[in-house]
Amino acid sequence: MSYLLDKKNKKRKISSIVLGVIFLFLIFYFRVGILNNFSLVAHFVFRPALVLGNGIKHQFSYLGIAFHSKKALLDENENLKAKLSE
């Protein structure tokens, strides 16, 4: 058997989920005083993911250093040698 989907119920369900997610985001972001413990628990749960993300970002921020051209490295080396000789 096949049933027709009720579009109003489906839209209402999706909109309530979206509003719920936005509400939870606002609670976490602004750390509402009433739900302070809930916010602290969320901070404890999500902190490892945030720390890991920052660590990965930190590692990739130095990736550009590996792509310096050989000429630029030679020029810098010559400049440093000149400063040492002075």
C-alpha cells in the first residue's frame, strides 16, 4: 500500500527541527544563565572536537612554508650569511 504524504505535517516537522536547532545554538552561544549547567556540559562534550580542529588548523597554517621557492630560500640564506659576516 502507498500513502500520500501530508505536506503540511512534513513542513511543520522540518520547521520545528530547524527552530529547535537555532534555539539550542543561541543557548550555547550566549550561555543563558538559567541553563548554565547545560551549557557547561555542552562545553565539556564539544571541547575535544574544537581543540582537535584548532590543532589541525595550526598544522595546516604552516603548510605554505614548505612551498617556498628555492630561489627565495637561497636569497634568505645569503642575507643571513651577510649579516653573520658583519
